[in-house]
Amino acid sequence: MRKIALSFVFLCIMVTSLSAEELCKITVIDAQNGWPVPLVELKTTNNIRFYSDNAGVIAFDLPEMMGTLTWFSIEGHGYGVEPDGFGFRGVRVTPDAGKELIVKVNRKLPAKRLGRITGAGLFAESQRFGDDTDWKDQGIVGCDSVQNAVHHGKMYWLWGDTKLARYPLGLFDMLGATTDQKPITSFEPPLKLVYDYLTDENNHPRIVADMPGSGPTWLNAFISLPDRTGRQRLCATYTKIINQLSPYEMGLCVWNEETENLEQFKVLWEMSEDSPTPPVLPEGHVVRWSDERGHPWILFGDPFPRLKCHATFEAWSNPEAWTFLEPQKKVKTLDGENSINPHRGSMAWNEYRKKWVTVFTQFGGDSSILGELWYAEADSPFGSWKDAVKVVTHNNYSFYNPRLHPEFTAEKSPILLFEATYTATFADHAIPTPRHDYNQILYRLDLNDPKLIGD
């Protein structure tokens, strides 16, 4: 009996080994520059879907289609091929065991997809061929929108609701990590961004913002500011949530350097009959700005400023020191034919363009209610913002809360990097993309692209 069991185990190992060796390697590349393209779906005529990983690789493993001329429909969210005479967009190839195939796709918009920077299985397809074995996943399978701040020479990262492998309910009081200020050295795929997660006693990534009260804690307006003694304080605005999306309390929180947690500092609003909706508070991604006299300020908006205060801890923590602003409501397109309604986004000064630049999600786009991103410029952070150009699109899929990363590149670089959350949430019965759904994807925008320049 023991010999039969051992033989069965040996047979299973052999089958697993042989099946891995008999894969067909399909690599999706950008026809323009030859870069691998992550997050491209190839779908067979009987609706079996495959998705390229951060190396652009798909491990094709259907025995019934090996050696068979096979049609793959292509969905690349801004990458694709021209339609055939019947309007079908795809390619016809013959996969076979041990064979390597190249599928070329055309990029339709200016932004280049570099790859996924959170979640699990970033190189799951290529690793089946023994490639990218240096990449190790860290137990996170999905996480919501990001907040960043540079503090004590490091880049601090916060993410919202986080999915884990071990149970359907994950982390709901902000995940935290640190990296170098410039955590990636190449701005071409394949992309590998490694985080130093803040962990618990079991070395598992842990929450960092457990504010009093029931329900999840969401943070935004993350910033490091000096107090009157010169000490840098890491600060954020917190929101307590009920019924999935409804805030019932908002306030300010401050980083405890000893415990490495954000702790409640001041409650600014509690839901009541007299105050059913929250007031304007520090929100969004924080931007530093100096006025004509050289005095430093911080601007809060999502994407455009709604509030400003002097760049000190004391001003940040005192609502009486805040100045409220009226943000621009719509942005004219470069061709002058339309006005775009921004949902959320991020802005920054760009030394290469000598302009303020922004990337924001459109509310109510053509392909998805929250799936299309636009780029625009202004001479001042307060506007007027104009010459908007669509740079990213998604077919019935959301890509919300974009965050610019000007700190990743050299000061005068024409490369602008940004990430956003890729999720089926708020789309119209979208099929969640395996591994990629509810994660952050990084894009590259080349600001010397003639398609972006309106002057």
C-alpha cells in the first residue's frame, strides 16, 4: 500500500513537471517600442481568458488547443489591434508545447503601461518558465488607493482596504510600507517595486491607523511637516466609515515614531442631525507651493486645491489657519471641443514643462464611468487648467484615484509617472481580472510627446 501511495505521489510530480515543460509561452509586446505589455487579455472562442503578467508573458496551457490554429480576442485597455473585416479584434496563432509566440499590440493613447506594483503573482506566468525567480510575493493580493509622503529620507506608503490570501476579509485600517525615495531605477517594463512592509510579530503586513470607533479607517492628505521646534511630524486626515462608503467621523492623526502607527490627534467632525455631511477638510494628495514672497504653503485638493495653509504642523492642525478655495469644475480639452468633469487626481510642478501638471480620472467617461484618465497643464496650481488630453482608457473598468510620482524621476526629466487603482468596482457588471483586480498599476507619460503639447 505504501509503495502504491509513493508511486502515486511520484506520478503526480512527474505530471506536474511535464505539464510545465509543455507550456506554450506567449509574450505580448508593444509594436512601437518592443516593450512587454502587462494586463492584456487573450480570450479563446470558447471564452477561456489569459492575462499577461508584468513581463508581458502568458503561460498557455490548454492541451485541446496545442497544435491547433487558435483565435484570441484581444482586450488591452488602450492596447490592441485593428479589426478584421467582420469587426473582430484579435490574432490567429498556433500554440504548441515548448513554442514561443509573440503577439504585437498597438498603443492607442500617450501613456505607457509599466506594470502592476501591488498584489500577488506579478510574475506568475513568466515564473512558470523559470524566469523572474528573484521576485517574491509578500502576502498581499489586493489593495486600494495609495497615499505617499517623504519623511526622514524615506518614502512612506499607505493603502486603503487590503485583500489577503488567508481570508476574504483583509485589512481595513490602512496598510503601511516604506521604500527609498526613488524606488525604481528603470522606467521600462518589466517593473519590480519592492516594499518594506510594516509587519506584526508574525512578520505579516499589518494595519497602521487603528482609529477609535467601528468600521474601516481611510486616510488621505498624507504629509510630513515641521513643528515649531523643527521636528518633522508625519500627518494625515482620517475618516471613519460605515455602510461601506459613508463617513461618520473625520479628524487629524499623527505618526508615532516609537510604535510606527498613526494615532488620533483631533476630531474635527462627527455626523449628527445638525451636521449630516462633513465640512471641507484637508484631503487628496498634498502639494507644496511657495507664494510670490517665497513663503511655503501646502495645498489640499483632489485634484485641484480646495484648501491651503502654511507648511507647518501648527497651521495644519489649526482649522482657523486654513484658507478655503474654490476649485476649477471642468477642464477644456486640447481640441477645444469638450469640457471634462474631473473626479479625483493628483497635480505637481513639472520642471521640464515649466508648468503645473495634473492627471485625473474623468467622471462619466465614454468607455467607463471612472476608467478614463486625462492630462492637463496650468501656469498656477489654482488654474486655469486647460488643454486636457486623454492618456489612459479602460473598457468597462475603473481606474480611480491617480497619484503622480514626480519624486521618482530626475528634476528635469520629461518622464512623468503615475499610478491608480484598477478595479471592477463601479463598472457595469465587469468581470474582475484575475490577480490584477483591486491593485495599483503604474504608467509612464513622456511629456515631450507632441500629442500632449498645446502651446
